[in-house]
Amino acid sequence: MKKQLLKIMALVMGTFFSFTSCTDLDLEPFNELTSIQVYDDYENYVQVLAKMYGGLAVSGQSGPDGRGDIGGQDEGASTYLRAYWKLQTLPTDEAIIAWNDEGLPTLNTMTYSADNGFIAAMYYRIFYQITLANEFIRELSDENMASRGISEANQNTARGYRTEARFLRALSYYHALDLYGNVPFVTEADVVGSFFPEQIERRDLFTYIESELIDIIPQMVPAGQNEYARADQAAARMLLSKLYLNAEVYIGEARYTEALAQLNEVIGAGYSLEPNYNHLFLADNDNSPEIIFPIAFDQVSTMAWGGATFLVNAAIGGEWSGINFGVPGGWQGLRARPEVVNLYPGTNGEPDARGWFYTDGHQIDIESVSTFQDGFGVIKFRNVLSTTDGRPDGPVNDHVSVDFPLFRLADAYLMYAEAVLRGGSGGSQAQALAYINELRERAYGDASGNITNGDLNLDFIIDERARELKWEAHRRTDLIRYGRYSGGEYVWQWKGGAFNGASTPASRNLYPLPQADLIANPSLRQNDGY
């Protein structure tokens, strides 16, 4: 199902643009191909759209590396999903990484500063995506397409592409809002060229993202009817519901009723839970009825040292045996912190199938961050097929074909339950309980793990989100929403740099803007505490 988009993504590599800085809005063409030449030909439009989708997965103009999109960054480590996953996961109770690359130890301990290269990598990825989208939207205006003699039928198709680009831009601006707060702001209306983008306040950016999504949802392809791995109405509604669920953090206002309105549309759009939880994270998960919007990967067409390749390889190594991950070895990096392990009633799938950990030769406590055997291994993302007794998908190499489920139905169920418990209208506690027990029946294989109405509260939901969505890049945002990320109310091993955990300042709830960008753009001000 995913192959057509990935084939286009492979074709477009090496054709179009690279990027140097978020304060330089010029896109540098490769192969002497200018924007005028690109957009004069309608056949190029879908390829540039594929480049934007590919920007969530790959690192540059040729896979798995070479001619990177962004200069001055480690190409593999700066891929969009790998950078986003690290910022959402490594400072939390979900994971820790053994590697000592400059910047990683401070992510592990939530002691990062404005010169952290991994924080900068995500920032520049976000604005690379936004810059691509802005140019695409501008060049595909009705006026520009008409002036180029594009047929009305092709213009109509291109308007759909333009709407998808607006979704992708909203997605990246949402990540900027969540991770950095007040950021530079540019749209297709800004003059092309080098200038200093003005900084937008977090509240104003929230309003912009909200208005964009509300505007484009009716124009998008209905849920489940677009080509696989391309956005549709359900993807946009999921993004909007996440904006609303976190509105108290972003703008100090409760928007849970609005979140429920969007979630009801998503849940009613025809998706269903994947019967086998572990099949959600295998190489043929593009067949899953649960995934609403993935970041797609293929071990031939979209090779990269980030994304799912990172999640499969970095989580394994050493003496691991008996479990086929569909790759030749492992990078010995990622492990679970004990706090997330202890949320499950047992390990290795007994009795909760979501709690599958590798324990042989490992200890649960992370006495030494750099020792891979300190901390249990997480068995989740694997480059094998669900239909072939665990055989890998194609030739065995480091790269994988596992798609990353950015949005899926189980998350919508959990968000619905939380919004109801936080007082939103348009849902019921009885329905929330039913959704939660659907997830638990899948996890336990029967009703033995079901909960009662008296068990359903916000403390339960935050823990159930960790059990269901472990390592899917939600945890930092969830902990902030619950007031448990910074401060000392909730600590975990190595939080604040102490083995038993320590309080951290509230300023950690936002990442700093990169120091280099502050120097380059004098109109920017740094987030508090950095």
C-alpha cells in the first residue's frame, strides 16, 4: 500500500532543494534547477509534495546519506523523526541512551542548554519543512498556476496538493509551538529572500495553527481515502485535537470540548484497532486498520540513519538472541528507564502484551548510563513481517521498512477519555471506559485486565498512555500537560543528573532556541531560563 508514495520520494531525491538556516528563506537548487523551472511543469508538483512528506523521514538528496538538506548538522542524527523522538523521549522516564555524543548526556538528564546540537537539529528541520511548504503554497496559488497555463483539471488536483502542504506546515508549526514556544514565523505571504523573521508569541501561533486546520479540513480528502501515508481529514482532525488537548499548557485555556468534537469525528471515520498490538510496529504495518497518519519508510526507497532505522537498531545489541529484528546487528544505545517498566504488571508480555522487554543479562536499574546492559531492552519496532513467522522484509541490512505511527486510533481513544475526565462536553465517561477497556482487552487477550468506572481517573490515563504509547514520541508532552515533567513532584532515574532523580526548573518545559539562530537573527529573544 505504501510503495507508490515511497517510489516518488525516491525519484525526487537529488532533484530539488537544500537549506542552510531558518533565517535564510532562499532555497538553494541542486542540479542548476530553479524554482521557475520546477513549477512551470505540472508533472513536478507531486514530486515536490513527495519531497515534503519525505522530509519527515529522510535526511537529504540521496539515501541513506549524502547531500544533506541541512548544513552543519550530523545528517543521520538530524532527520526529522529521529530528532523529534529524542526530544520527546530521552529527557523523560521512558528511555535513556548510552551514547556520549555531545548533547545526548544533557538530554538524558534534562540539563540541556542553548548550544545543544540535537535541540538545534530539530529546530532547523522544522523550519526547513516550513520553508519548503511556504514556497510550494506560494508557487501553487491560483494566480501563478493560471499564468503558467496549467489546465483547470490539473489546477484542481494541485489545489489538493496545496492543502496537504498546508497540513504539513501546520504539523511542523505545531511541533515548534510544543517544543520551543515563541519562534520565528513566516508564511507564503512573506517576501522571498534573506531577512529576519519576526518572532510570534505562543498564543498567536496557537491561533494560527487552529485557523489553518479549521480552514483546510473541509478541503482535504475524506478519512481513509487518500493514498497511504498522505494526510487526510482524519490526520488534520487528530492534529487539531492535540492542539486543543494541550491548550491549557499553550494558551492557559481549557479547550477539551473542542478536542472531543474533533476526536468524535476521527473515531467515527472507520478506523479500527489492530487485533494484534505488536503487529503495529512491524515492517508490514502499512496494512494496519488503526494507523491514521504514518511517517513511511522502506529499506530500499527511503533509506536513512534516522526514523525507524534508528528505533530498531539503537534498541538492540550485545547478547540479544532468539528475537528476530530483521537487521544484522544492533547499535547498543536505547533502553527503558525502570519507571516505565514498573507501570506494567509483568514483563515479556505476561500478562500485558505491551510490556515486552528484553531482560537477559540486563538489570532494571541504570547505574551507569553508558552501560547498555543497565536498563531493560524494549522489544517493539522490528523489521519483520507479521505474515511470515517473523522473517524480515526483503534483504537484511541496517535499514528497515517499519512505518512510524504518528497518529493512531488508540491514541484517539486515550485522548477522548482524558478530555472527558478533564470536563469536556460531547463525550461520556461510559464511552471513555469502553474505549479504554478495548485497549486493555487487546493487551491482555481477554477481559482480565479490564477496569471499572471507579478506576478511571487522570492518574490512570497518564499511566495507560505510557503503557499503550511507549516510545511513540508522546511522553514529554504528556508529562508537561500533567505538571510532572519539570519540578520535583515526579522524578525518575537521572532526571536532573542524579541517579535517584532531582527537581528541575520549570524553564525545562520549553527547549531553548539555538544560540546560533539568536546570533543570526537579532529580532529573536531566548526562552526564559537559558
